[in-house]
Amino acid sequence: MQGYQQSYVSDFSGNNLPEGWSAFSGAPSSDPGAQWAIDHVTVAGGVLQLATFQDPNYLNRWVSGGVCQCSLAETYGAYFVRSRLTGPGPTQVELLWPVAGWPPEVDFNETYGGINQSMATDHYGASNSQIHGTVNVDMTKWHTWGVVWTPASLTYVLDGQVWGVVTGTTEIPSQPMTLHIQQQAWCASGWACPTSEQSTLVDWVAEYTPLAHKTLSVGPFAAGSSKITLALHAQVSSLAMQIKSEGNPKVLLVGYSDSSSRGAKDRNLGRTRVLAVASLLRKQLASLNVSGIKLSVTAVNVPVSVGGIAQTSPLPLYGKVVISLN
């Protein structure tokens, strides 16, 4: 992939889950009637199998398998999964799940018990707004499903061909997420209830990270203020020079507030800050005769990591604007 480097690949050799992967157990919070079990996840012959069948160890209920690559969180990148279904019954989902807080959620291959269609769903915003897309495809055949996640877009890919795109500012996740692959029976909810044992089979997983991705910040702002001080002005000017020298075409600015407990009021403060920085950055870029830079802005009032940088404490982010260059 141009502009990317491969950061992870596995073809599920051996007889155990690869390092960094975990199998699900217990009841999904979204459907207490369902059940996951570790022994419904197997690796053999170069294939990961997630099996749904009536398990006598659980009163003969329909129990499923699910896994996550929970030790590898990234912010932005490309994910590809080669998989197929053995037949209809349980749902099957390949998705990106946030390390902390929900939404966001990015389902890039999801069935609702059938085998003739898949759906992609972008979950975003505090009220769980959703953007859906569907594609007709034989799910019992091997296919390569993918999502390319950038600060400005989600691009859904099937067998190397783009079949859906989501763009925007609030619609695109800007925090660390991990890859999940799972089956689930929804018998207690009255749908996606199998009548025979069925599985999701996964041949391989490959992941890519942007080559030129960087995360910087400007700040701090004075408490409760979005005023651009002389010190902040100098930081934004230096940022403009860096964008010019490195040729970064996309810049995501995330405005942080002073507290994670004030709700919408502090989110508005974060947005006001990021808009002030974006306005000054545009002027600085224009003075340097730099064009073609796409600026995206968003705001948060809760601690999240940006650009794949793990934050041991959210406090250093408060009162700042974090800039992700790609």
C-alpha cells in the first residue's frame, strides 16, 4: 500500500492463537442471552475457527467464539481479514473497537445471520449515530475484507475494491482502537438464532500503518480560555513550517478541554480552541504559499490517546490542541 508500511501479519500457523490475541468468554453486554466460550476458538491447519454450536456445558445453549487483538491498539491504519462463513445462523462481525469509551465502533464486515450480504456500520457520537452501507456477496466464499482508516475517512474494501466511503470530522474515530473478530447467536432476542453448527473461518490478518504519521500538540491554553497567546502563536507558526517542509497533506486537530466532568460546556471549549488554532494555521500556511492541505477538526472533553501514543495520564492533554499529521 502506497504511503503505508505493514505493521502486522499472521496466517494462524500452529495450534494456538498468535501472541497478542485473546479469546472471548462470558455474556456480551449487548445481549445477556448470548454466550462466548474460549474453547469455541481453535487454530489448526493455518485457519482460525470461531464456532457456534449448542454446548452441553452451557445447558445446551448456542455458544459462540470471538477474539480480539487487544494488545495492539492503533490510531489510524489499514486492516484486512481473509475470511468466510460455513453457513447461515449466527451473526459474524469484523470490527474496530475503542480501547476506552464507546462509541466509536467501526464494523467493516457484519452479517445479521445471513450469507448473501454484508454491512459496514460507523458508530459515532455520544448518541450512537450510525452510517450504514451494504454489499451483496456470497459469504460462504473466501473474501478479503478491509477498512482503511485515516483522520478524514473510512474506506471499506472488498477483495481489493472500494465499496464504501465515510468522510467527515465527527464521524471518523480519532482514538486508539483494536481489531475484533467474532460470532454471536441472538436467540434470546428472537433473531440470528442458528439451527445447525456454523463457523467463521479466518485465513489471515494483515495490518498497515501510515508512513508519515506524527502527533504533536500546541498549548497549554489558560484555564477556560481559547485565546491565542504569543507563545501559542509561535508554536502554530513552527507547525506551519513543519507542514511545509514535510509536505503533510492532511492535518487533524483535536481540541481538548480543561475537565472530563463538565459535559457539553467543556466540549465546546475544546472546539473553540481547535477552531482558533485552525484559523491561525490556515493564515500561516497561506503566508508560506502552502496549498492543498486538508484541515480536519474535532473536540473532546474526555482523555483519549491520539496517534497511537499511549498516555499514562490524561492531565497533560488538558488545555492543549493535539495535531495529527498524515
